[in-house]
Amino acid sequence: MGDWTVIDTALAAVAAGALIALAVVLLRRSRAASPARRSAAIAAEQGRAELLLNVAELGDRLRIVYEQQAVVANDLVELVAKAESTQYVPVGNNAALKRHTKLLVATARVALHDMRRAMTVAHDGADSVEVWPSLETIAELFADIETKGLVIAFNESGARFPVSASAELAIYRILTEALNNSLAHGGPGCEVIISMTWSDHGVNLSVADDGERALARRAAASGEPAPEGVSIESDQAALVSTTLGRGLSEMKARAESFDGVVMTQRVPGVGFTLTASFPMLRYATDPKTGTDPS
């Protein structure tokens, strides 16, 4: 302290002034940015609220459709029972046959009206979704997944033919679930090869990743111990292993609804392969419209 000079005092004052000025600038910037952050947070919360509302509305519509279908099923049971009772109408009794026919027609009309109400509710619910994913939007799916770390190579062969909207949605969802699984187990840097092969009547989809190699690459880059190597035992275990999980069950259910099948295989030291085959997809009808796409 004995060596403190006037110059030192001046420099200290200048430094203190600069710090104060910097603090004022940072405070002003933080105050200016706060409204923007608050606006972004409010917008995000509003978007989340709207999404939850749409999900709730779709859930309500599904419940109403289920109830309407239960009513229609009851109508049909009654209609079948009355139709079966026709055999007991006395032969030659035209008046009784006429009354019975009118009763059958009236019951059938009630069932038809109930079915139309259920279809109207289902149709309005489908229309509430702005854009249904399809094969034309899988490039957007790939781009979105790649931003999360996957490296995707897509190969398509054969002549693509028109398929129903529901079939396209099923394939899209299977692809989405398979890629999410590759990301979850292989992590960033995992390479995925997607092959879509069209035949005259169907399509075969293959999603093969190198998740285990990706784990080994990351371990080597970070200096961590490498994963356990491949052995005869691991090869044998992979041949008889069964892949379970809610996601796989959903993929299998989607494929089966179009007479397709989903198979999985773990390749030790490499990764995981999923195959979805739809051998007769060309002739599948759209459950939402009941029409043949071809």
C-alpha cells in the first residue's frame, strides 16, 4: 500500500468505471431480452396447451366412435335375430311376411343411421389433423432424425404404386419407431441404411443400423473402455434371442393390419436390423374409406 501512487488510483478509478458501465450494459441487455424470452415461453406454453387440447378432443372422438360402434353392433345383432325368425313365418301368409319385412327394413335403417353417425364423428376427427404423414414426407422425417445425430442412407428400388392412406401411415410410423430405436440404442453417429424395395404386389422395408459399432467408435474417441467384443457365444445368443417391447408390438400390429410381418435381428458387433414386409400391399383397402387404392 505504501507504493500506491496517484496513477494507480486513477487506473483503479477507470477500471471501476469500466466495470460499472459493463454491468449497466449487461443489465439493460438482460432486461431487453427478458420480454422476448417471456414471449417465447408464453408461445411455447400456448402451443403445448393447444396440442393437449387437440389430443383430448381426438380422444373424445375415439370414445364416441367406440360407443356408436357398440350401438351399431347391438342393432346388427337384433337385425340378424329378426332375419333368422323369418323362417318361422307361415308359408302363404303374405300379410305376416309383409309385416316381418317392414320390421326388418326398419331395424336395418336404424343400424344404417347409427353407422353413419359413427362414420361422421370419425371423419371429422380425421379432418382435424392438418397433415397426415405419408411416403411423400419421409424425407422430412429423415431430416428431423438426422438433426438428432443419426446418419441416414435411403435407397428405394422398384416401381412404387399407389397405396391407401392408412397403409402409408403404417409404413411411416414403423419407420419412425425403428429410427427412434436406432437413436436410443446406437446414439449420435449411428449409421442407418434404409432400403425400400417395391415388387409387383408389395413392398419390403429394411432398417439396418450399426449401433454397436457406433458405441465402439464413441468409446475409442473418448478413451473409454471398448464394449465387449464378438464371440461365438454372442453369435449363438443373437440367433435365438427374442426382441420385446411396446414399440415393437405396435409395429407388428400396424404391419399385421395390412397382412404384413415385422422381423428383427441383432448382429453382434454391428447393430440391429428390422424388416417389415407387406407382400400384398397393392390390394389393401383403406380402413378410413373402404376403397381399393388401385
